[in-house]
Amino acid sequence: MSNDWQDLVVGARMAVDQEFTERVRGSSLSNSQWGLVMTAVEFDVEDAADPENARIVADTSKLEHVLPEMQNVDDQMAMGGGARGQSNSGGGVVGGIKDALGLGSDDDGGEELEAEATKLAGEYADALQSHLEDEGKWESVRRAAAGD
């Protein structure tokens, strides 16, 4: 599969990034965490040779590499009073102290972060494809991905 198609969607990605900002704000991820997600996620055109079934998909297999940093961002926001830094050990000052002492919940939230990041990345892929379709560019992108 060719990467030439990715060059064709740079402008579309910038437009979708702007449109998608509200969706990220409505999630439990911070903008910093979403930025980390986007560095780890790669987009592919699945079934590019099949015009009826071709679609943009998010390859989230590398998310595990940024999860620790995503959790650090979450922890920093919690300590700094950020609204998104939710702890599983009760929240608030007592929860923060418990977490700092290692007495918080055994669930570090990594699975939840990964699940939400994966879900958002999939939604972003759908939004990107919809944008390309609306702009009349999807067919040329699909053909480039198929190597036509």
C-alpha cells in the first residue's frame, strides 16, 4: 500500500483537526493527551482496491507506547487542579494524596485511556473520510492508496 495518499490528505487533516477539537473537548482526554494519541496512530486505507468497501481506518497498535506519557499528563493535570485529571481512588485532595502515596486504586486507568483513545482515533478516521467524500476527494485518495 502506497503512502502517497497521505500526502493528498494533509489539508483535509488540518480541517478535520479543527472540526474534531470539540469532540476531544467532550471526551476525558486533554488536548495534550490527544496530541500524543495522534503521534502514535497511523491511518490506512483498508480495502483500497475495492471502491465499495474502501475506508480509512486508524491503526492504534502503537498507542501502548504513549500510554505512560498520557497517564503522566493526566497525573500532572490532577495535581495542578486540571478538570480532566480524574483519579479512580475517590478524587479530590484525599484521592490525590492516596495516589501520591501509592495507596490509590490498583487500576491505573491505562485501559480506560487506551479504550477512549482508540475510540476517538476511529471517529477521527471516519470524520476524515467523510470530509474527503464531502470535498469530492475520496476517490482520488482511495485510488492513490490502491496504487492505481
